[in-house]
Amino acid sequence: MPTWVPGADGSGFGLENLALGVVRFEGGPPRPAVRVGELALDLAGPTEIFGDAEWLDALRGPDLNGLIALGPPAWTALRERLVALLDGDGDAQRPAVEAALRPLADCEALLPVAVADFVDGYASEAHATNAGRILRPGSDAPLPRNWHQVPIGYHGRAGGIVVSGTPVRRPTGQRPPGPAEAGPTHGPERRLDAELELGVLPGPGGEAFGFVLVNDWSAREVQRWESQPLGPYLGKAFATSMSAWVVPAAALAGRRVPGPPQNPLPYLRVHEPRALDVDLELVLVPPGDAGETVVTHTNARELHWSPEQQLRHAVAGGATLRAGDLFASGTISGPEPGERGCLLEATWDGREPIALAGGGERTYLEDGDTVILRGRAGRVAFGEVHGLVLPAG
């Protein structure tokens, strides 16, 4: 589908995508927008381009929550109207649309939603298996016995979610005792990690509104010490980064592929193809001009549990869904060494350092490192997630 907007075709943010977000122009209020190439279309701007559409009031809010709450009919109507405004033929409102397009360089990208609740999963079998082998060496059962039957996750801190580009300060916490220490110590986390994840924003009834990239930063020492027996708490509470642009579920409808074999209980059975074919990578950039090192290249089709199964499980257990809820997949890993979606796996807990492109190596993140997540599904691109690691305060 060609568009008249310069540079949008082939950029990953053409009419096939129409990714939605929230931006601020020149210090003004937050405004919902759609990304078209390297431009942002102000959706709260000239009302004549939308007429008296039922979803117009929702676009005047400071986030996408109002639009999400309206449900699929409104999402479809907005998408159809945007295609009509931006396709190769354009329409009578083209001058107004051109006036509402602003360069991304002139915009401040904000969190696209006011996050209501955050749940992080454990949906990748390769990741769960690797983590079990690392944390329980010698065990005959690296996977929990229930893993193939129930989607596992933890309830994280919605207040810790930040938009891509926000620096992340190294957390301080209680660490397990070392070989020469009599007990735990308190200090800066020494095994700071990043996790490559895919997140879904659900709408009413559990339908997927759209997808984002998620970096669930992890303090591995703190996490390991506190997860006895309960799950992550402060080891995951300091920051979780998400992409600024939400890829609509409709943009990925043609990227569904069969998921890994499974035989869940009836309430978790969904129609195939259930998995999403999204290429993903985790990149590490050390301080200076050393360039990028691709730590991980994998694909979301490796997820055993689909986003819809995560949502179905939550609702079946009595949870309520609200506009702004974020459900993340957990680290996405494939079966090969180069497909491990976090440093815990990629370096096998520091025992197999990664060689950096510009020289040197890494086991875990150091101050001054930048982590970048990228994703692409054919002609549809995800906005990057990047974060700079700052020293502990």
C-alpha cells in the first residue's frame, strides 16, 4: 500500500503499520499520534480530517487508554480512516493532513499508555530451560513440572515502566553472600542484565490492541537472593523500558505462524497459527566509539505461550483487564547460543564472556553501556527500545 508521505514506503512505518504513540510538540501537552516514516501525524490536531468520528474524543486525551477502551470497532474505523487519508490517492483533507505532520526530530516521544498493571511472563521454553540449568546445575528437571501446562508470570511494578530513551540507574540492593562473606551485603548490583521481550496491550474482553518491545531490566544478584521461594520483587522493580510506538494487532495479522507443539487444558486452547513471526535482536553499545555488538538475534515465534493465551489465563483466573495493562512475554530465546535473549543466558551467568565488536568483552552490563532492542515483522517495524546505564546513585 503506497503512501504519498515522503520516505514512508519501505521504512517499516508505512501504511502496513500505522504505529500509534503519544508525543509532545515543542513543550506542549501530550498528544496521540501515528508514525508515518520519520514523521508523526498529530491525531488531536485538525478535527476536519476525522469529522464527527466516535473515537475523536479519545484522541484528545494524554494517552491511548481512551482509544483502547473503545474496543476493536473503533480501532478498525480509525485505521481505515488513516489509510484513506495517507494512501497514494489521498483525499480532500490532504492539505490539513500535511499541516499536521511533524518531523520525529521535533517531537518528544512519551509513554503511549498510562500503565495500569504490568505482568511479565515466562513464555519461552528455551529461556526457561537455560535459566533452570544455570540456577540449578545438575538438576534432572531444569523446567518446572507445571511449565507446559500453565503460563507462568509475576505481577510487576507499573510505576517502574519508562519509555525508550530513558536512562536506567544501576540499582542498589541486598546481595547474596559471596564465598568469603559471612552473610548478605548491601550495595550496587554487580550483575545487571537486560531482557529481550515482546509486550501486548489488551483491550476490552482480552483482544490485543497492539504490541510493543519490552526490556525488563534485571538485577540478577538481588533477584537470586530474594527468589527463595517467591518470585521477582526488587530485582525487577527499578525499571522496565518499553517502545514508544505501538504496532497495531491488525498490522501483524499476516505474520501469524504455528507455535511450538503443545497440549494445554481446554480453556487455553487457541486457533493456530497462534505465534507471531517477529525478528528480534538485542544490541549492546559500550561507551565511546566502539560500535554495536549484536548479542542476540531471535524470533518471537519461539514463544511456547502466545500473548492471547497469557491474556486468556489471566481472565480465567479472575483477573480484570483495564486499558493500559501491559503483559510482557518474558525473555525470548531460541535453541541456539546466538538466540539467547539476555546476558544471563548469553554469557552463561558470566562464565562465557561476549566479545565486543570494538574490543574487550562483557559478562554483565557496565556503567555507560547502552542496550538497544529492535524488532521487525516483514514490512512492519517496531520502534527501538534503548536505555543508557547510569552509575548507582
